[in-house]
Amino acid sequence: MSVAKVIEVSSSSKTSFEDAVKTGIQTAGKTISGIKSAWVKDQNVIVENNAVVEYRVNLKITFVLK
């Protein structure tokens, strides 16, 4: 039997939503081991001068407790 915990993190990228997700998981993985899944809770963009300049995601990351 295992026990899991879910945390919420925010991440951003100037490139894409996909890059923001990857960055969030990689950064969380530096201090959390056993990450099993991530769910994109929501996503939004920052717009300047009618152009998208930043992609942001809120992730729910699940990891197994030891």
C-alpha cells in the first residue's frame, strides 16, 4: 500500500504551455522524489501590445510518500 500527496505549483514560460508544464515538473523534481503524475489545473497567458509574451500554468503534482 502506498500513500500519495498532491501539491499545487505555478510555472511559466516565454515559449509555450508545454514548456511551462515541463519546467514546473522539472523544478519540483529537484526537491520532491517519486513524482507520479501532474494535472494542469488551469492555464493563462500574459499579453502585451496584442501579443502573447508569457504562458502560465497551475499544476497539481502527485508524488508517493515514503
